[in-house]
Amino acid sequence: MGIALIIIFVIIFASSFIGMKQGWLRNITWIISIVGLMASLATITLGDSQHLGMKKETVTSIKQIDPAFAIKNMDMNVAIKSPVGTKDESVVVYKNKEAKKTTHTQADANTVNKFSRNREQSAQLLTTTKRYTYKNNFFKIFYAGLGTNHQYISRVNKFEITNDWIVLTPKQVKTLQAQMKSQQANSKKMLAAVIKKQVMAARMQDPAMTPAQQAALVKKIQAAAVAKANSEAKAKLKAMSIE
């Protein structure tokens, strides 16, 4: 309606000079059109710059989420936090619940991503968004067509995660993937050496050890070695987490 009023007042203003004779009616029409035009322009300008006739509205949404990827043999979940622009801006990569592809948070200066570890069973994302909305129907009608309703102000994404989650940067993820590949090859050699050494020691203590006993011992040694290695690896991963 604001744009329509501006056009109407401009037409009235022009018509009063062109189509009306000198006199009090022309003067009144001219004054009314000028006042209406200035008032309409001022209201639209203040609505754009000072949000005249608008109020702040806060909307909160909650959804269950999955990690960007999981390290299954260690029962660890990974979210990726990538800095964008200034040090206060970031994008977090994760998955929506049971989704196959990853998604990410919004990349803008007014979005803040936070983490807290207060979940026991499943992780969730709590998003709080602030927007400008019209105070009443008058401003809703007046600003119609200007696209100012639900104007975005700011957003806070709060990731409520469990203790088996870690948050890494893209650079850390690449380093981790390279380390895991090399460690897998080295772990097999180290495990074989540990098993051989401990089995030989056991046979020296018990020369009558049967093949079945040796197989059971190998499984026991292997399980203990893997558990120890995973425990140490998990501790290192948690130390790497930036959140």
C-alpha cells in the first residue's frame, strides 16, 4: 500500500498544478498531496532503516542429528567445524537424522554455532532464529509488496551432543584419515609381534599347552591389545576436539 500511496499522491500533486485553477481547493489539494507523499516516503524509509512498525520475533526449532561420519571401531562420532571469514564465523557439517548425505549450518556473519555436552542418548540441534515481523495489520498492509516481513536478524545453532562426539576442523579430519591408514598397517605388524612374544612366553611356562589353548590365548591377547589401542586412540581423538 505504501508504494501505491506514493504513486497516488504524486498523481494528485501533478494534477493539482496541471488540471486545477488557482484557489483554495488547489492549495489544499497540493498541501495534502505533499504531506501524504512525504509521510509515505518517510514511513517506508524508516521501516527499511529503523524497522518502524516492526517487532522482533524469536522462533526455536529442534531436530535430531547424526554425525558427519562415525569411527565405528572406536564408537566415536565426528562433526566438522570449518572457520569461515572472521574467527567468529563458522560452518558445522553434520547429518540430519538417518540421512545419507551431510548438510551444514548457514554461512553468514549473524549465525553463531555453539556446542554443549548435555545429551545422554542422542544428539540434537536447537536453532533459535530472530526476525522482524509487523506489529499490526496496518503496517502489514502498508508494507505489502516490499518483502520486509520476517526479515532475518540473527541465528544461534546449539549442538547438544553426547560424550562420544568430537568436533574437528577439515584439516584435522584429513590428518586423522591419513594417520588411520598408516596406523592400520603398523597395527597389524605390532599386533603380530605382541602375539608371537606372549605366546612364546606362555609356552615356555607351559610346554604342554595344546593348540586349542594357544588359539584361545591368541584371541585373548588380540582382544586386550585392540582394546588398549582403541582406548589410547579415543583419548587422543578427544584431546584433538576443538569443542
